[in-house]
Amino acid sequence: MLNFTTNENLPLIKAPSLIVGGGMVGLTLALMLAKKGLPVIILEAVKYPENTESTPYYSSFDARNTALSRRTVQIFTDLGLWSVLQEFATPILQIHISEQGSFGKARLDATQEGLESFGQVIENAWLGRVLLSQVRANQLITLIDGVNVTELTQDHEFVTINAVKTTSEDASDSFNVKSPILIAADGRDSFCRRALGVGVDEHDYGQVALVTTVQTSVLHEQQAFERFSPQGPLALLPLCGENRRSIVWTVPTGTEQEWLGDANDARFLDALQVTFGNRAGRFEKTGKRFAYPLSQVLAQRQAIGRVVLMGNAAHTLHPVAGQGFNLCIRDAQVLTNTLAVQAEQGDDLGDHTMLTNYEKSRLTDQKRVIRFCDSIVRGFTHSNPLLKLARNTGLLAFDVFPGAKQMVANYAMGLKV
Ligand SMILES: Cc1cc2nc3c(=O)[nH]c(=O)nc-3n(C[C@H](O)[C@H](O)[C@H](O)COP(=O)(O)OP(=O)(O)OC[C@H]3O[C@@H](n4cnc5c(N)ncnc54)[C@H](O)[C@@H]3O)c2cc1C
């Protein structure tokens, strides 16, 4: 599949299609393209281990857990991956929403909504191991990891990038890749987006997400909780093992240092108990905490010549409702179908009009999800007493009116079908 020539003394690889960024989105997209018979090269900065049996944490595949919507689970099923992924996935059967110090609360029950589950929680590290081994085994995918893309140019026929080996001391240890299309899935601070001069609309929430795994005295029984506290929203998701739960706790930037580090385990567990109450019993043990600064980043354009932005490079959301990855995967599915039709017709995979049409077709879904996440964060972090009353009555009304429940069931925690 690879065709090496040289250009300006550097080795040149000609790629039928190219993804920059082999994180959760880049690897999934490559598998989707391959499933449609489209060969692809992925360039990834992290040097992944050869043996994925005991993969420690890597950028995208870190200590986090991801709530997968039913549609995302269906996509992984269609890719033939779900039977393996589900070994470390936990279904969500109930969702409880409440606010600390308020009487309003709401409950969603999958059985009452006529669903098998609201979705599944999976450990990113496991998702990474499975995606990586599938990508490596796929004849149509070439993963070149441990390389940093540092230059990007394009003309009417090709996009050309320069990639430098991150493992080499020698700065000249680099090569070029030329492709009719480049899909930039290189994360929130996307090099490709910056190289193309694409601006972003950015909102810094002044918050960080503290992420960890805890053990509780009460079994989780596949229940997920979203608790709004004065510091910020706190999400508890059920994990494999009957009393293991994932925590995503949003706190104001600057306060996270209080909770990081092994010495602060006991204080963290106490604070969690006070904020969450006793619904999960006692918080008995905590894992290491990791902190993620939170901002909303939206690229002002997603199709630029022969380049299309994907994943966090296109939009990065607040994780409050667990929507980010699910939205990225819906984008990836639409792009894959578009490119498959283009290939079938023998047309140019990097055709700008086609990529612009793809972008337009995704904007409604993207804007709706972005508004939804943003309004939850803003609506629940305001301490105005009138707003608090509105939230209380809102949550009560929500518990009473089935229509309202169904609407939130569709969106909450990334579970929109
Ligand atoms: C705390 C938290 C909890 C979340 N929970 C959920 C959830 O429950 N459900 C949900 O749907 N979403 C969730 N999300 C969102 C989800 O994690 C993101 O949408 C997803 O990780 C985006 O993946 P990505 O591959 O686009 O970006 P990234 O994970 O950032 O991957 C980008 C990749 O590109 C590589 N790269 C970067 N620059 C270069 C370069 N120059 N050259 C080569 N490679 C490069 C990086 O090494 C990396 O591997 C959560 C996010 C956070 C912060």
C-alpha cells in the first residue's frame, strides 16, 4: 500500500487517505473507513506499546471512563468490536439527578422508558487496547506512531505533511506524507487546525474535572448519578465490579490541588461524602485523581480545502453530560459514509465541495449538543436563589412529566440515540 519516493531529500509516503491523531476518535474512524474498504494511514504522536496486553495510560486512553450512547454501542457492534469491548463495559439502567441542598430530584429508569439500558460505561484504557489491537490487525490500516506532525501544506491536488519521529534525538529524522485528503483528529489544541489558520470560539469555564475511580459500601446496581453541587457537577458512573464507580467532579480552577496526590485521599473521600450524601453508602477507597482543564472549543470552520477537522479538533465540550465522544462518533460515521460513496463513484476523496457539504450536514446536531451541555453547566452553577428555585421545581416537574423525562433520557449523559 505504501509507495516511498523522495522529495527534498526526505522520504515520501503516498497515502490514499490520512488521519493525523490516533486517539479514541482517530482509531475508531480508521476502523470505520477500513470496514468500507477504504485504506488509510494514521500518524500518532504517542509511541504505543507493541504488546497491548498490559497497556498503561496514554493521552486519549487514560484514567477516564466514557459513557457510550446506544448509537455508539451500535456502531462498535457493526464494527464487530462490541463482543470484546463489553467485557469491561457496564450498562446504565437508572439515572438519578439531584442538587446538593435542594429538594428537587429526578429519576430515569431504562425499563420504564422501554429501553434495555441508557448506554454503557467503558474504561478508556480498555477501549484503547481493543482499538489499537484491531487497527494493528487490519490490512487496510497503517498506524505510524511515535511521530509528530509539524508541517502542513496543501495545493489543488494533495495535502502534504511533515512528520518528525518523537523517539529520535535527530531533528532531521523526518518524512513527508502526501494524500488527497487529511482528517485532522489531533485533539483540542490541534496542530493541523492552527497550521491552517482556523480560528476557534472558545469559552474557558474556569473549572477542572477531577477524575478517579472509587469504591463504595453500597453496590452500584448499574445506577448513574448526576449531582449538582455549589463547586460544580459531580457524576458517578457504574463500573465493572459491583461497587466500583467512576467519578467526574467539576471544581473551580485552582482548587484541584487540594484533592490531588495520595496524601489527600482521606480528605477527598470526606468531601465526596459531604457533597454526594449517602445514596451510594460510604465512599471507602479512591484511586489516584487526574485533573482536566475544561473549556468549550469550537472550530470556526471544519472543512478547509482538502482537510476536515474531526473529534476534539472540531469541537471540545464540557464533559458534564458525557456527550463529546458520542458526538464525534456520529460525525465520523457520516464522514465515513460520505467518503465511501465518493470512492465508489471514483471521485476525489478530498473534494472541497463534498467536505463542505459534510460539515453543513453535521452542524445542526453539533450545535444542539453544544447548547445542551453549555446550558446545563451554566444553569446549574448559578447561585441566584430564584434560579435555584426554578431548578428545584424543574427537577420535580421533570420527575412527574414523562415527556420531559424522555427528552432528557435522549440526551442525558451522552445517551442520545
Ligand atoms: C473528564 C472527561 C470525561 C469525559 N467523558 C465523556 C463521556 O462520558 N462520554 C463522551 O461521549 N465523551 C466524554 N468525554 C469527551 C471525550 O473524552 C473526547 O470527546 C474524546 O477524547 C476526543 O478524542 P479525540 O481522539 O478527538 O482527541 P484526543 O483524545 O485528544 O486525541 C488526539 C490524539 O492526537 C494526537 N496528536 C496530537 N497532536 C498531534 C500531532 N501534531 N501529530 C500526531 N499526533 C498528534 C495525540 O497524541 C492524541 O492521541 C470526556 C472528556 C473529559 C475531559
